[in-house]
Amino acid sequence: EELYRCCHIAREICMKPEWMVGRIIARPFIGTNKDDFKRTANRHDYAVSPSSKTTLDYLKEAGYSVIGLGKISDIYNGCGITESIRQASNHEGMEHMIDICKNRDFTGLCYLNLVDFDALYGHRRNPIGYGRAIEQFDSELPALMEQLDENDLLMITADHGNDPTWKGTDHTREYIPLLCYSKSFKNGAHLPIRKTFGDIGKTILKNFDITPSENEIGQPIEELLK
């Protein structure tokens, strides 16, 4: 609670126009020294609200569900979110996603962030752990795919690179993957390299017949919407 209080103060200070820091991140931990130090699952991001509408806002305003799993709500400062569910791990996030697709009849977007890839293995430069996390995700993915209907679209991507074999601890700059699946797809194909993340948002909006502002960047990925 003291860490959260300090981060609230830092958030207020850093809202000044000359700084306007994007996020203040609280990372609670347990342990008494470097040998038993361990982060808990109680991370909280204090973010600046997006400067304009996002795909999430357009969906929410149109009456669709926008379910944010993990730190999604924190990233967008709650904007455009209709429901938020926290999670302690990649595994728990996949459990939530599978449960929602299996047991709930919703129309809209369920948006999951699998933070372990980044926080536990990418930044820590732990390729063995990263590989095992990929294997775990891969083993859980069929259970999610099984729950999807013909009119569902699954998009798997990343918000940045974080090569666990690279030097330093910062994000890395390789292209990020985009894997898309629907039971309605009859033939597999390679998608060309896209110019912007905005293409994903534009694809989601066109899927729901929502026309965003002319100022929004990106182009729909038409191959996914045929």
C-alpha cells in the first residue's frame, strides 16, 4: 500500500506539461535481499489516458463489450474498457480467456496481455524461461481455438520486441509476429509485412462495421475479413 501511495504521488507530479510521463509502474515485491527477492503479481500501472479515441473507445461507444485481461485496463487508463479482469500469470490469463470464450455469450473484443514473456523472461534476458513460456502458451492455445465459433477472429501479436538473447535489458526492435486464426478460414496464407500497428485496430473496427475518424492511421487487413 505504501508503494501504491508513492506511485499515486509520482503520477500527480509527472502530469505536469513539462514532463507528462506516460506511465508510473508499481512493482510490489517480497523478500529481504537479492537472493530471495521476487516480484508479486500485484503490479499496477498508473498511465496517462490516450490523447484521442482508440479502437477500444469506438467499440465501447457502439455498444460492444471490451473485456481487458491482465494489465490492459491499466495501459489505457480504463478508457474504452467495459470489464477488467486481473491475472497473476500467462497461464491464468489463458484460463480466463478460455473460460470467457466457453461460457459467455458476448459480442466485441476480449483483449489479453501475456506479460510474463516481457517482464519475467525478455527483460531478464532468460531465453530458457522464454522458450518454456512459449511451449506452455502453445500447449494451451488449442483449448482456446476449440472454443471459437465460425464468426470469431483470433489475433496473436506483440506490442514490441524483447529478444531474451540480446544485450542490455531494454526492448528490442525486431518485427513483431501477427498470427491470425478463424474456423471460417479455408486456406492458410502468409500476410505481407504491415506498416503500422494501426492496421490491427482498423481491422477490428471494420469487422464490426465501425467507421473511425479520418485522422486514425492504418488500413484494414482485408484478407482477414473476406
